[in-house]
Amino acid sequence: MTTAPSTAMSKAEYLALAEQKYTDLQALATQPTFYDYEKSFEAIWMELGRQVLERNVGSVPADRRKKKDDDALRSNSNSEQSGF
């Protein structure tokens, strides 16, 4: 399991990440339809959000539904429980 970084993201680090996306956001003006604009806008913000989240809490697992490490499963298995 990935551990959280020792410090939270600073304002300067956030602004640096956002600045990297600024050119992409400006390029949206060339989209032919509002649907294309909205779809591209969402993709840019999702990527920025992922980068901010990973910087603040650690890397995101490949399976978005997986929240626990495999080693963190209950120590008692069904075969060790009495009566079953």
C-alpha cells in the first residue's frame, strides 16, 4: 500500500501543475462543438485532479474500487473459525 507524502502540496506546487494545463485549456477554443469542448475540458480537469490527489495522498491504485492492501485482509480465515 502506498503511504501518504510527509507534506501536503504547497500553493506553488499546485499552481505549477495548473499552469501546465493552461495551454490545453486555451486550446479548447478551437473545438468545433460545445460537446467536444466540454469533453476535452472534463478530461483536462480530471487529469489535473488526479495529479493533485496523487501528490496529496499518494498514487492511485489501478483498480479504483480496491481500497485495501491484500495483506490487510482478516487474519482469521473461514477454515480457522470453529463451528463451520
